[in-house]
Amino acid sequence: MLLSHLSFSQAVGYEMRTNGKSYMAFAYKGFELRHRTSLDENRFTYRKNFKIDKRIVFSVPLHYKVEKSEPTLEPRLVYKSEKFNVWIQKEFWIDERMNTAIAVDIPYKNYQWRIGWDDSNTFRWRLMYKF
């Protein structure tokens, strides 16, 4: 399964969090599959980006947690500079508000580093490699 995801991906990554969760991520043309490495959670995401101006993007992902049969929206506002991107997002669904997160993405060649925090007092680190 891992080999098939790798062969069709445009990007592959790994994210660690201080709450004990970690994820493998596989991305292809706006779609992303995240697999929690403790083997009990898979998430599918489709993301559509809307350019507001030269440096600001409004990103609207529809996120689906497979095992919980739970869709969520996670709108994200991104400020793009030449050396990094800063974003803030709010995760919610119809009757439930979830985490707010803020992070910095730092691209370097084919890599992207992420350092972030959410309001459950969880820090996150991510490394993504783009093919």
C-alpha cells in the first residue's frame, strides 16, 4: 500500500505532534491522504485555493476522517512571503467547533518544513518532500 501511494504522489511527508499523534501524508493535485502512524485513523482532504491578492490565499479544504465518518471544513488564510508562508486555520463542522491552528511553512528546494501550534496546546513539526 505504501509503495502504491508513493508511486502516484507529487509530495510525501511526515508530521509529528506533541500530543502523541504522527501522520504520513501523500499529496496529489489538491488531494491529500494522511495516515496516522498508530494505524487507527485515515484522513482524506481535497483543497481548493483562491488567490485574494499577490500575497494572500484563502484555502478551503474539505476534510474527511474515515474511521469516524466525520467530514470537517478547515478554511485557512495564508500569507505568502518570499522565504516562508504563515497561515491560520479553523477546523469545524455543523454543530462542533474544533481546533484553531497557526503555522509557518518554510520551503527549501524540494522540501517544505512546518512549525506550528494549535489551541489544544499541541505543537507540530512537518517535513514534506515534493517530487
